[in-house]
Amino acid sequence: MTPDRRDPAQPTYSGEFAVEVDGARVAARAGQTVAAVLMATGRTSWRSTRENGRPRGLFCGIGACFDCLLVVNDVPDVRACQRVVEPGDVIRTQHGAELPGGEA
């Protein structure tokens, strides 16, 4: 039997750090996905659709549906459910289709 401190099924995350979300400083923990950080702040949507600007956020949680797309460090179309946050990440809401660097 593996001791709890090394059991991958019982991870312990340490090391809190800050990331930026739509211009606000937000606390994050090592090992969290971007979606987990956003949901911990109470956000349920962080993208709007190309047509009609409908809000989208986490839907499937496994990277299959593309509803959780956002911009991380000026790279659009990042799946929030798949991307693990890193210290200093700049995360922002994505509006429709965007090109790298924030151009529409």
C-alpha cells in the first residue's frame, strides 16, 4: 500500500500563487485547471459564442466539447478544463473567434 502522501489518487496541492483573470488578481493552487480556478471564484461562463454572443463555460469537463475555450497568455482557444494554471498566467474571457494576440 502506498502512503497517502504519495498516492496519486489522493493528491495534495500546495503552493498558492496568483494569476490574472480579466484584469483581476485571483488565487490559484498548483495542479488546478483554469476551469477549477474560475469556478472557485464563482464564474460559470467565460466565453461567448461567435453568433449571438451566448455565454459558455464548463460543460463536459474532459476537453471534448470546446465550450470552455478562453484566452491564456494571449493564446486563444485554450480549453479551460485541460490547461493547468501556472504562476503569472494571464487569463481572459474569449469573445467569439479570436486570433493570437487578441485580434478578432
